[in-house]
Amino acid sequence: DVLVVPSREESFGLVTTEALSQGCQVICSDIPVFREVTDGKAIFFPVGDAQELALKLNDFYNQKENYQVSDLFIKKIREKFSFETVVNAYIKQYHAAKANNF
């Protein structure tokens, strides 16, 4: 399986983390947020470049064995974006903002 995300912009890219956490490879636009949330483990293509996207899809389907999401990375992404981890990060930011009178 593969998830294709040809976005020009994203605020977070939750769909990419959801896919990777289930072992589904991601082919997505090369935008900073996707590089960050996927730890660079997705397959990237230039924004708006349909030809390059087609090449990446073709490569993926012809060489799936080379594009498997490792169990170690699945575990890492699940821990990094778990409900508990995300909530604790929000609480930490809330207290920091409150302490600085934001």
C-alpha cells in the first residue's frame, strides 16, 4: 500500500504520520512539514511535478521490497505522535506561554 499526498502546503501533515504508523509508505510533495514529520522517510517529489510523481509511483510499484517501512520506524513514529506525547507537548507549551503572559 502507498499513500500519495500531492499537497502544496500543509500545517502539520497528520495523514502522513497516520499512514507511516500503520506501515504504509508515503509518496508526498517535498515541502518542509512533510520532511519534518516523516523524518525524511517518505518518498518525495517536487511540488506540482506530476511527471516526477508518476516516476516515483512507478518505481514504488516495481520495487516495493525496497520501500518497506521498517518496524523500528513504525514504533518510532507511533511513540513520537502518540496521544500522550502530543498532549504533554501541548500542556508544556501552554504553561510556557502562560508564564510569559501570552
